[in-house]
Amino acid sequence: MTERRSPLDAVHRELGAKMVPFGGWVMPLSYPGGTIAEHLACRRSAVVFDVSHLGTVRLTGPHAGETLQTTLTNDLAKIGPGRAQYTHLLDDEDGSVTDDIIVWWVDEGRFDVIPNASNTSRVLDAIGGEDVTAARAILAVQGPSARAQLAAVSAEAASTARFRVRPFDWRGVPCTAAGTGYTGEDGVEVAVPAEAADRFWRALMEAGIPPAGLGARDTLRLEAALPLHGHELGPGITPLQAGLGWVVAWDKPGGFRGRAALVAERDRGVSRRLRGLLADGRQPPRQGCPVLLHGKPAGEITSGNFSPVLDRGIGLAFLPPFVEADGPVEVEVRGRILGARVVPTPFVSKKG
């Protein structure tokens, strides 16, 4: 299968980015300054990520909302046009998360559904619509000064409130902004037609917003304890196990795909829960490492890395439901035993 490339591929290479395969795409992992510098720039000021590898499935027409409402877990009746919502598409047999999704309800008759890169075709099969991924780029401006710096490029985009969606015009180009992100910081994601992506990206850089790659995006989301499909969500993992029951509208009319399996799990109780682990030192736990409780295997790390803010190793793991926060555990990393504690998440909270 041919790997896809962002409309900004040439720009990333011009900037000296390290390009890597990800979800069927080739995307920037980091730029010459390195992942830690990019991570800290996002926590302290603002950066821009190219997240064009995310899909966009567009649903239009009078029945678009009903289709989403009876397929996805969350309740669109809680929001309305001009809003965004986090939701899940479940496997109908076991209630596990086929994909976690952001829905942009752009206007009365248009929904832009944003799946993970590798799941776009699955979501398209489940809800129908049109795959318009190739027609646009998505740029995520994130950080405490994201809006102030973005305002120099587009005041309309910068003023798009959290989980709001706004079409706007930029230099004669129709764009869409959404107050969403994946870093734990404030920010705005902007969908720009592919042919204008280079100009918009360069305008952001001229406004003093440096680029950041997928490496920093991953360490930022881990500090914020946000799930990643294929790690904390995916086959065999339900919203309840991942601590995301709040995205499930149990009693909405028409139900949703996978509801019966999820109700059964809710009634019997989950067999494991996602927990945060803070290592005793700088060495991070890594995905797949066993977590030991009283010297015996109790689970395994789903995501682990070094936290630039905490200067410690951090990780997420599925553990038995009786394991509470502030308890000691051990993690086996390449034959070495590391001390750690189960802690509340997020590991790092947004200031203010």
C-alpha cells in the first residue's frame, strides 16, 4: 500500500523534519530542535502541528444527524450547529472502540467527522458520507499563547471558542476552525484547502509559531493522559475500561452501535481500568512492559515515555479495578525492575 503524504510534505522536508510512517501516512516526527524543545514550546507558548493524517468524512443532507446519532455513542442533542463533540464508534459485538472521533457540526446540514488516520475507511463504512481528506490540510495551533499568536493570521480562527466550530474566510480561501486539540493545552485546529495549506502554514510561522512533530504530540497527549487508538483504545478495549464512560449516552432514543455489549459490561462491572503510573526516576516505562503488583503481573503498559515537564517517566496501564491511586507498583523494563506509583491523571494540567 502506498503511503500517503500531507499537502505540506515538501514544507516539512524544507524545514529539515525527520519524516516517519504513521497510520498509512508519512509525517514529521520532529524538527532539528528536537522533540523536547517542541514539547516545552507548546507548554510555554505555542506551536503548530500538521495533523492532516487525520481523516475527514463529510455527511450532508437532512438525515446526516440521525445517522450519526444512532451510530456513535455520544448524544448530538447536547450540542448543535457550530459545535464539536468527542464520541466513539463501537464494535457491535463486544462494545470495544473501533475508533474515537471528533464530530464537527459545521452547519445545519453538514457534519465533518474526524477519525484517526488508519480508521477512516472503517468510519466511512459505518456512517457513509464522502471522504474529503485529500482536499484539505488540518493545522493544530496549540499552547497557552496559541490564540494570541494565531490572531495575527486570522482573528476569526483565533476567537473560535473551545469545542466550537466556525467557517471563516482567509485571503479569499474558505476554511474551518474548531476549538479542539490533543495536547492538554488550549488551541485551535484549522482545516485549510490543500492548495492553500503552504501559504497558511508559512503565515503561522511568520507570526512566530514554530512547528512541532508527532513525537511532541505524543508526549504532550501522554502528560495529559489522553488516549491513543491502538494503545488505550482499540480491539478488546471498551470506553468503560478506558475511563471514558462520559462519552456514552446510554438512554438516547435509537441507541447506538454496540450498546447491548456495553450495557452488559456496565452491569457486571469492568475487569480492568486504565491508570496512570509515575516512575520513581527518569527512565520511562514502555508499551508492553509488565506491571507488577506485590511481585506478580497485574497488567501492562499501554503507553510510556519521558515527561519533559515532570522530568520523570510516566505511563498508562490497564490494571485490576481494585488498584487505586497513590499505590506502589513495579514495572519490568528489559529485565530491570523500576519503582512507580499509581497516580491520578492527567499527569500535567493546563494552567489557568
